[in-house]
Amino acid sequence: MTYAAGVAAAKISGKPLVVHVHSTEFDRSGETVNQQLYELERLGMHAADRIICVSRLTKSICTRRYGVDGSKIQVVYNGIDDDRVQPTPGQGIASTDKIVLFLGRITMQKGPEYFVRAAKRVLDKYSDVKFVVAGSGDMAVRMIEEAATLGIGHKVLFTGFLRGKDVDRVFQMADCYVMPSVSEPFGIAPLEAMKNDVPVIISKQSGVSEVLTHALKVDFWDVDEMANKIIAVLRHPPLSQTLRQHGPMELRGLTWDGAAKRTADVYQAVRDMVLV
């Protein structure tokens, strides 16, 4: 939490303060916010000359929850680097199972319980599927127990935290990637999935849903619809192929170079405003 330091530095130097908001206490904690963290965030946002949010969703939280003037907020979406090494044809794990992937922190914000509940509904209709939960977090044990309670423990695999090449490897194994986030300021993982030629299903409660057209979207709480969309991707190759073909075209407009340029433009505009 560096807001207080930023406010002090701006005051001492006389220079404008730009705050980047990638996540808020409401994203991390839902309605049970840590009041001290909330006050720090509010301090930084109100002291800022300009705020950069990673999505309109996050901008809305800043205006509604923190009382920030929307006119000083600009949205700059995140991006992705296409620095992958193309896999050699024929590589990969041979399996008759379809693989549906959840990759992220196993926390309330990411909606892992909705993924597991959707898995149960899919498996009631389509048995040749395995669900992979890649990540770690405070809800991991609870999710393992829930999968066991639902009778699908043998179909839901928990990999633990992954990094580096293991992340690309698990994407390349997947037939479908699901991001059921309850509140996601942006969400880069779907871009990583699309980069790895994987169809994606994303929560409507995410910033990335604002910029992706060739992704299936669902309310995080609607596990029946989530399950229906998973089955549609797995059972209908033309749908899967369409999503995979058009995904890379969308990624071309979402690069870190582009995000950096738009962020630099915000800095320049604030500097010009102060100098006038």
C-alpha cells in the first residue's frame, strides 16, 4: 500500500500524482472490506490528479464505492506479449479426455467454487472430461473437499501453483479455459489462453469481457449456463474452431506496447495540465 507515499511525494515535489488501479479492496474482499485498506485506497484516489483503471468495471467501482470524480479517470486495458515458442507438432499428452482448465489464485475473487459446481453439471451429461485447477490460495482445501463431496474428486485435478513453462504447458493441454471470476478488474489469463489457441469462457463480471468479442461470456453465479457453454465448446468443433481462429486477431490490439503508449499519453496530459 504505497498510496500515502505517493501523496507525500507529490506534495513535497509539487509534481502531479497519477494512480494506477489494477484492483480494489472490493475485488479482493467483496463486501467485507478491510476499512484501513479502503481508507488508504480512497486517500490515494482522491489525492490523484489522474487515475488509470484497467477496465470500465474498475472505473465504476472507483466512482461508486470511493466517490471519485469520473472525469479524472481514464481506462487503459492490459495487454499481452506474444513471446511464446511454437510447440513441435505432435507434442503434448495423449488422452481420450477433454480437459477444462481453471488457472488463477484459488480465492473468493476468482470464483473457484462456481467452476467446481459447473464441473459437476458437465460430468452429469458428459463423462469424458477432466477439470484441472491450476493455482494455489486460501480456498484450495475447501475446493478439494467440495469436489469430493460432489462425487467428482477423481475428475478434478489440482496442480498447485504453476510458473514459467508449466503455465504454457497446461494451457496447451486444455480444450477449454474458464475464468468464473466474481470480480475481476481485468483478467490476463484469458489472453494467455487465447495466445495458446484455447477457447475461453469468461465471467461477465470482468474487465477483459469489455474487450473480447470471440469469447463466451456468462454470469459467474450461473453454473448451469457455464456448464452448457463448456459442453458446447467440447462437443461442437465448429464453435471451438471459430473461437480459436478469431482469438489471435483480437490479441493484436491488446499489447503492452499499446498500453504503455496510452499510459504515457495520460502522463503527458497531466503534465500539460499542470504547466498551463
